[in-house]
Amino acid sequence: MKFPLLPVVLISFTTAATALADWPQWRGPDRNGIAATSAELPDVIPEDYALTQRWESLEIPSDHYGGHGSVSVADGKVFLSIVWHRDEPTETRKIDGDVLSTLGYRGTSGLSEEVIKKMEEDRMNLSRRLRGAALDEWADTWVKENIDPKTQLSLGGWIISRFKKGPAAIPLSVYETLRGASKENFANQAEMEAWVDAQNFDPVIRDQIVKAVPATKKVADDIVLCLDAETGAVVWEFRVEGYPSGRASSSTPAFSEGMVYAALSEHLYCVDAATGKEIWRAPLTGRKGPASSPLVHGDHVYLQQNHLSAFDRTTGEEVWKNTEVTGSNPSPAVWNDVIICNTSKALVGVDGETGATLWSVDGGGDGTPVVSGDEVIISSRNEGKNLIAYTLTASGPEEKWSQQFLARRYGSTPIVYGDFVYYMGSERHLCLSLATGEIQWEREAQSAISSPLLADGKLLVYENRGGFAHLIEANPEAYRSIGRAKVGALYCASPAIVGKDLYLRTAKSVVSFRFN
């Protein structure tokens, strides 16, 4: 099935937006989450306040079908890069990760063999009289008594759900068998069912598995989409055949000097921002479909793809790669021609010209390093150091302070404003002294992955899984909420602002709101 082309509308680019400072890349003009001085946010949002929706784009998939990438805004245009997945009928069958997810599989990393054995034995031996509120209380107590607090955050709910299903839950041994078959391609439905039957699963479980395997396969196109910032109309669409790389493909494009740089499923692309014409493409030699967003600096484009690559921005030639920089979710930052990367296990500095590793210090996580002068702040999943501040020197970073807190995710990126650090993620809102790390204020909050922005002396952060945009005064003396506005955003993506106009992704589109 050929996917239909999007409609293209030819328009003039002489708009009011071109006169305003842009949001041309991941994390804004200076890659630090701070908007230009021309951006405006209201001083108060009353309870009945409603944002003015300027426009909503055509339908755009997200998550498993389009990732969680954010928009960039430049030169009167809105850019979005998407690995656009779709299902096509197929005779072949595959028991892949999506099937396992449908069947309720979760990895058990963090659980000892003893705990896993006890969990499964207790599940199978639950009294039939234990049900309803009593079962809820029993399961909650079991988790608290047997699982450490950190693992409770990631697996506690899943374990409780298995207790609620009792003997009907799919045994972990069945999941392991299915995982072993995940690389097999069965020629047809009959061959797949014959394999399932040969495993001698319980008949009820057997039927669940067969039902979960789709009669379709995922295919994908690599797309860079350009929308008019004033109307949301499609200006142009760049589309080539891609690879179905899944929801992890969540990169944000970068605009620089009339070009758009986009990391998609198997290639990094450079396209003309005015026409959408391809200038060059470079194969990704690391992870397919990274979430990392390109950094354009000097003569190079830098990208983390489970190694750090530097591409010539004019030709697309890979100039060098550094395999000590792992991870494909974080995005690189820059300080004095040093490319700073939050890798899987450390914060690493790389010479921007040669690709040589200059230093490596404590860190590791999905957040982008935030550089402010000679300071760099990172969020980290490093045990005991979840927010770390360093002073950057010619000889390497010097740790200033660190803070520890327990959370399920540490992916949100902090903001440095004045002499203070604002962290709006990991289920908390937190303000700290940049000099000492002393906490000025802290609140529990339903903000997790999305990174906030700062404009007009105010912080804008998603809450309730993107349902609301919460405005908070960037004031270290007190936590002052300005109010909330309903936006219905894609909670893993991050917003962009130009003037009074907010641009964001929802689960099915791009939307622009205007603050009244």
C-alpha cells in the first residue's frame, strides 16, 4: 500500500513570525531551554483561562508510529522530523517486542532470582478468597516488603497487576520462550501457530499469544515536515523510504543558515529549508533511529548514535566518530569547541575538531547537558548523583555539587537562570543555588520526561502527562504558581515558543496556541 503524499501549499514567507527570535533547534536558540527576550508569557492564568488555539496541523502519528520528537521554529516555519510508521498486510508472522508488550511483558532487571521465584510462587498460591480491596492491600504490602524503593517505581505496578490476575497471568518462563523466538520470521500464520503449539503452553495462554500476533508488518518513511508558522499549512514535505525503527526515533531537527538537519531512521539528512530539497544524506553507523537531536556548530553537525559522530555540514561526510560516547537518547552540547555528551554511564568531553576524548566524569542518563558560562549541569541516573553541577576548565570539569533523589525517570533537562538551577522533572519541581546546590524550594509534581522552557522570567512545564502547561515564576525566594492552561500535549516531547506563540506536539498533530 502506497502511503498518500501530504498536501503542499505554496505561501509567502513574509510573516510576522520572521521578525521574532526563533526556536531553531532542540532546547531553543542557545540549546539551554531559554527563549529570546521577545517571548512573552502571562503574569497570571485564572482558573477559567483558555489558550487561543491558532491552528492544528494535519494528522501526524506519534509514539510507536511517530516517536516523540519536538518541533523547531525558524524563519516563519515549523519543522518536525518523523519516522512515519504504518502497517501493511503480510503473510509472514513475527513475535516481536510489540507482541510481548501486548501480552504484558516487562523486563525483570532489578529483581533477584530469589524474589522472582517468590513472586511467582505466591502468585500461583493466592487464596481464591483474596479479592477486591483485600487483594489490593495484600499486593501493595507484598511489594513494599520484598522490592527495594527504586525498583518499586519501575516494576511495582506491574507486579501488583500480575497478582491481581493470579494464576491467569502469563508465566515469566513463557515470556522467555517468546523472547527466544523474537528474531524468527514465520512464513505464514500456520507456521507460527505450529511453533506455538509445539511449546505446549496452557491452552488459554496459547490463544492469547496467537491473538496478539498481527497479520501486518510495520514499514516506515523518513519525513521532514515543514509547516507555515502562522497557519499550520504544509509548505513542503521531504519523504524517502525509511526503516521501521520504532518509538525511540524521537529526534528534533535543527535549522541553521537556511538548512534543516534531521536524524531519522537510517540517515542524517540535510535539506533546504525553503524548498525541502535534499542536499545530502549520511548513513547512521550506530543506532537506527536515535532520539538524539543534531547539534550544528562551526563546520560540523554532531550526533549521538551510540557513538558520537561529526559530519561535515556542507557535504555530509563523517569526519570522525568517538566510540567512547555511548547512548542515543541524549543530545550533545558545546563549550569552547568541546562537545559535551551525557553518555550511558558518564559525562564526556570530546574535542570538536579531532574527536579525541578529553575527559570523562560522573554522569550518565538521557538528559542534555546544560551549559551556562563555564558551568554545566546534568540530570543523571547515576546512583546517588541525580543532578550534578560542574565548573568547566581547560584541564577538565571540577564537580561543584550533586543532589540525590529517587525517581523512575531522570530524562528531563534542567534550566540555569541567573544564579539558580531549575529542575522540572522526575516527579518534582526543584530550585537550587548554582553556586552551592542548596535547595531553595522543592515540590512534588506530575512532571516527568518533557523538558521545560523559560521565557519572560517564567517557567513553562508540562504536567499530568502533558494535559496541562503549568507556568511558574522563576523566583528562588518562593514557589509561585502563575496558573495552568489545558494543552493536551504529547508528554514526552517538549514545547517551543516564539513571541506569544506556543508550538507543541499532541498525540496526533502539531498545534499552535497564543497566550492572550
